[in-house]
Amino acid sequence: MACDIAILNGTVLPMGGRPDIESGVVTIRGNSITAVGDSATDVSDARKIIDARGGVVMPGFANSHTHVASNLLLRGLLEDVLLFEWLQTMWTLKRNFDHETLYWASLCGDLEMVKAGITSFNEHFDAYDVEPQMAALEEIPLRATLGYGFADRGLYAPRTDYSHRTMARFADIVSEHHDSRDGLLHIALSPHAVYSCGAEMWHEVRRLADSLGVSIHTHLSEGKQEVAYTTETYGMRPVQWLDSLGFLGPDVTAAHCSSLDERDIAILARTGTKVAHCPVSNAKLGSGTMPLRAVMAAGITVGLATDGPASHNSSDLFEEMKFAGLIHKTATADVEFLKIGEILEMSTAQGAIAMHRPDTGRLAVGAKADVIVVNLDTAHTQPVYDPRAALVYSSRADDVTHSIVNGKLLMENREVVGVDEERIRHKFHEAAHALKKCSIG
């Protein structure tokens, strides 16, 4: 049977625990992978050939926690501050977000991700509207889970009415959008955090998730201030309080988890809660370093994530992989901890599971065709003794030459197909500076 795309001559990294294939072949038909094999694989009927010589063919990165548009509008605006001071300034701008500005921010963020090899992302809309990102994804169709953000406390109290109105019509939202666009688009519930949502909201989110069969995406145990808040308010740490509400479960992605104790870890393992690990953001905002060795030993699924561009400054999982390796070797004083294969799995197969999209993140027959080609024939990667080591510790986002999502070639030789990149950058720059001027001067 003829295939639509055949990728040849590169080192194939299937992930999901499967061995690498030198000079391998990956074929795609429709939205799925049809073959992953060696150079003997028949591609004579392929409609398009991609020559990956000198590079790696691998699953696209699964970014298991981010805030694309809202954080892109704040990138580089507030540096060298603690988490809660940073959140205060973020909220000042978020109160003035409009759909046009959010559309250009979403489109620019999607452009950055596809050029960095991120083919799927788990978006947490913490205080703004989802519709502009849905529109942007029509133009750059990445695989996305869009989590509607809810809150009713603290800084986010002004979103209380929006949150309750949205939850009241959530069944209709799910019916219209969930698993739409040939499976690319999923809808999720995203209560913001323990300091911005009360118990009734957590109970309602759990009820909706159970009745509608959609996933949940929240922030959890992100720093000492959050732990201090729930300990003072509820007499329990954040993980323990949510567990007491019956909220945690295998359908939950908990972002950050940088302040966990042994009991927290045991609860996350018992409930099957997934974790999105954001080491760069956590370090930058002084939120601590997740005890990853203990989390992994407990069997908890961990995906790597960039968080939003405001606290990471880029949507770049190459940077995240390298930093993860370095920070955890330092934190454990063990250079043998967190090997390159584990880091790559966290960015692909495990990341996809952590964001409840197990049909991607690996190269296997029947898996969704979310595939990237990364050039290793560069001055900053040579000599390539081990392609995996080059990817984790030497490669950069602009080494990605091709990005394929759901079988569609979105980027070819660094050019995003059918997209006016210069116009997107210009319109976003213009909108962002206008927003800053009207909001904070």
C-alpha cells in the first residue's frame, strides 16, 4: 500500500523503550505511522521522500505543561523576581487581554513550538479565553489539549463568574470541540491552583471530569509559599489537601510538584496522578527542584515541560532536557542519575502519557504520525558518537528541519508551510507593545 511520506537515511529513535535504528525508515499514511524499520523497508510507492541523512528521526516533543499566549505576552517583561510578585504583574496585563491580541500571541507561540519540534502541547488557560488559540490552531495545526482555566480566590477572584458560567456549559464545550479536527484537539479542565480555587470548585471539576471523560490539568506544590498557604489555611500540604477532597487521580496532570515530601509522593503514586516537570521555570522563579529520584522510584509518570515563555523565556525542550540533566545531577550529587535515555523519554513518550495523549510520543505502527527530523551535522554537535547524547546536551531548537503533525508536513527545511512568519512576528510585536502601554505604561 502506498505511503504519503517516507523518511529515509536518518538514525531512527522510536522511543517507548524500543532500540534505535541506524539508517532507518519511517513511513506515514494518512495520520498514522505505517512502518518503522531498517533500510530494507520498501518505499517505492511513497508520494514524498524526506532524506534525513546526517540527522535523527524521532517523535515530536510532547510539552506536558505550558501557557502559550498569556505568557508569550509577558516574556522578558519581569525578570529576577519571586513567583508571587511575578504573578501580580502578570495579572495586571491579563485583565486587559483581548481576542485580537491573544490570537497573534497564540499564533506566534504555535510558530515557535513547531519550529522547535514540539508537536503536541498541554495548555493551561489560567485566566483568559480559549477561542483565540483555537483559531490560531486552524493555521498551525499542532496536537493540543486546551484546558479551560477556573479560579475563585485571591488574584484570580475576578474570574469567578467566568469560571462558573463556563463550568455550567462545559458539557456543550466538550461536545463541540473535544476530540475534534481529526483528533488533534482535546478539551480539559484546568483549575488554577490550591491558593486560587476553593473546595467547592475542586469538587465540581472532579464531577465534570468523571461525567464527561476529559482530563484535568492544574498547578500543584509549586514552591514553599503554596505549601505555607495550605498548611495555614487547611492544616495540610497541597497534595494532601487535594487528596482529602477526593480530587487526585490518573486523569490529572499536576504541573511543577517542586515541593513534595514523602507522603505527597506516596499519594501521587497511589492515585496515579501524572506530573509535568518544569525544571527551568522552577529554578528561575525560585520554586525549588522536584525530588525526581524519589518520584521516579515511586513509579509516577513524569513528562518534561517548558511552562510558559514568561518563566522560561522560550518554548524549547532542548534547553529543558539539558537543564533537567544538569540540575538533577547537582541536586542528587550523583552524575549517574537521570541518564540521557530517560530524559528523552520524558520529552516524548512519557510526556505524551503525562498529558493524556498516549497515541503520540513514539514511533510505532498505528501511532499518530507526529514526527520530527533533527539535523546533527552541525559544528555544535560534531563529532556525533551518540545521537542521543547530541540531542540532549548539544542540539538546539533551530536544528529541527522537519515537523510532521498527524501526518501533515507543517515545516520543511525550516520553512513553515503556507505561513507568513514575518507577518505573524510583526503583528504580535505590535499587539504586545500596545497591550503593555495601556496596562502598565
